[in-house]
Amino acid sequence: MPDDGLFDPWRRRRSGKRPLAVPSSPLGAIPAALARPGGAITMVEKAPLGLWQIDALPGRHAAVADAIAAELGAAAPDPGRLVRAGALSCLRIAPRQWWLLREGDSTTPAAVTCEAPSPVACSAEDATALDLAHARCRLIIGGWQRLQLMARLVSLDLRPCAIPVDHVASTALHGVGITLVVEADRIVLFLPRSHARSMAAFIAETAEGLLA
């Protein structure tokens, strides 16, 4: 086999040549019938994803909430709630834990969005910050039958009478823990990246069975 460097990406990196890579979604291919807008059930991946987790240290909850509120220009959300401020959203996923979500656009390179510093500067004495951009995938479930689909996937009642719009919940899907957001016309799922492909396939299979 000729030693041309094609089989050694590290050698190509040292030589100044970048190894070739084909961009692909960790969710895999979404069936065309579910990717089509306007269907009874739709599945859409939304990327790039800028996501950080902020954990307040014991006794420092108020200081962290104040720092988040200053960035949002609004009060930090209560547990299980979502607050939006332009391109920045704050999800309160636990009493001392927040997720900060910064929206990108289709022209923003994923590396720029995902590797940016946390939008909220917290002292090390107040909180810890963790970049989750490479640990989660965002899958949006839409369509007028989305609640029927979710009823087959998770043990939560996602009807508006049970979980109002702009509320956040944690549950298990296909045996794996996920976080979801209930919006007016869609359900936003944050899936662990390492399980994303099998979870998306399971969701698609369940949706196709419901629509059959």
C-alpha cells in the first residue's frame, strides 16, 4: 500500500493538509415523508446548537440567577420554565441548573457557534459552566399529530392542560433520559448525541406506524 498519507489523518494534519470528512448528522437520515413540511408529523433537526449548562454552587443560587437575568434583560425562569431574549433562551431544568441556548443560523459555521464562550459570565465561586453543544442534538417534532406520537414515546402528558407552552420537562425516551420543551406548535427534543441515531430511528419508526 503506498504511503501517501491518506490513511494517516494525523500525518496529513502535521503536513498542513486537512483530512477529508463528509459532514453528516448524528441523527442519521430522516425519512422523506417525515421531513416534508406540513405533514401530520414532521421531524426536523435544527443546527448548529450553542448550548451551555450552568450549575449554581450551594448557597449561590441568587447570584447566578441575577447574572442570568442581567444577560436576558428579564427575570431568570422558574424551574421547568423557558424564557427567551432575542437569540438567547434560558431553560431552567432543575432548581440550581440552567441551560442557555444561543440560536445560530444556516450561515454560521457550527464551530463558531458551538465553541463560543458561555453567554453568561459567572464567577467560579458562584457556578460551574459546561459546554453541551457537542453532547446534544436538537430534534423538532411538529405536525397536528405530534401529541399522539409523543404519547407513544414518553410517559408524560404533553397536552396543554397538563404542560403549558414554554415549559421544560425531563423524561425517558427509548430508555434514555432526554430534555424536552413544549412550544405552541411543536415539541423540541434535546437528545444525547451518543444515542441520537438510534433514538431518531425509533421515533421515525413509531411515527410511520402511527401514520400507516
